[in-house]
Amino acid sequence: MASRSQPRRAEHASDTRAALVASARRLFAAQGYDATGTEQIVADARVTRGALYHHFRDKADLFRAAMAEAAGMVAQQLVDEQLASESPSPLTEIRNGVSAFLDVCVGGDFQRIVLVDGPRVLGSDAWEELVDSYGRQLLEEWLDRCVEAGELQAVPTGPLARLLIAMLTEASLAIPRSPDPATARDDFGTVLDRLLTGLRPPLQPRKATFS
């Protein structure tokens, strides 16, 4: 009997935690961190306050989980979109991925939770942790493919990935704070795309032929 009840308890605990994170994401995105109280979250999730503190230390700890889930879902969405495109060009995949990432910076829970409230509530280290978890290695692997395909000059891809992520980070933090996020997104997109295409190998001059 005990062996059967343990999986059920574990499943119930997992469901409770998922409900809390889902409710937190909705409320944090709609109202912001400061305006959202834990009593609203437990009521929306239909759980007890004790259940919240069983899974999370405090509101900030729950916010961290909501931020990680929002970032993880966006990262997976971007990867899935590029894999589904079946583009023969790794550089095109990166350029499209950058464009898609900038799009999610304009609105939605990713913008409010991850980009606006996240650094303020949890500090800049929280963003660095997300980048390490979801972005840096993937981008470096994609850049390696570009170099192997001859679409980028043979430069060290580790430092290049870090620099590109630094620029994407700056863009992602500046866009939601702009008085006109859509225009800011387009401006950053233009500059970043120009930088990426500028890393292509120089065209070799065509040899003159004489008949």
C-alpha cells in the first residue's frame, strides 16, 4: 500500500508546484512582481498557503521558478522553430533566431517577468544563470556549424558567442524600457543582423581570364 501511495503523493506534489508556477506567471506578467501578493497566487492556483511554502521559500523564490520557466519555454520555442525550418544555412538559422528572440522582447510574460522585473528583483546574476542554462552553449554550437559551412570567418566561436549574447542581452533589456518598444526592436534587429552578416568571409576576387 505504501509503495502505491508514494508515487501518488509525488505526482500530487508535482501538480501543486506546477499550478503555483503557472498562476505566478500569469499574475506576475499581468500585474508585475510588486503588485502581486502570495495570497492572490495561492487563490488562483487553488492551493493552500502552506503548500506554497512547502515548495518555495518565499515570493522571490517562486518568482525565480516562474522566470526560469518563461525563459526555458522561449528558448525551446526558438530552437524548435529553427529546427523545423530545415534551412540549409546555419547563418540564416542564427539570423532568424535572433529576429525571433527580439520579437518576444516586445511583449508577453517573457518581457515583463524575465526582462523587466527579473534583473530588478533577483539581480543581474539571475539573467546570467538563464543565459548559461539556455543560450550560450547552443549559440556556440550554431556558430561552429557556420564556420564549418564556410558562412563565417574562422574565429574563436566561444568568445564570439559571449559577445553576441552580451549584445542580445543589452537589446533585450533596452527594448521593453523604450518608449516605443516596436521601433527599438526593429533598430536593434537591423544593427545585429548587419553585424552577423559582416562576419562572413570576404569574397575572393575573381581571377582574370584571357582568351
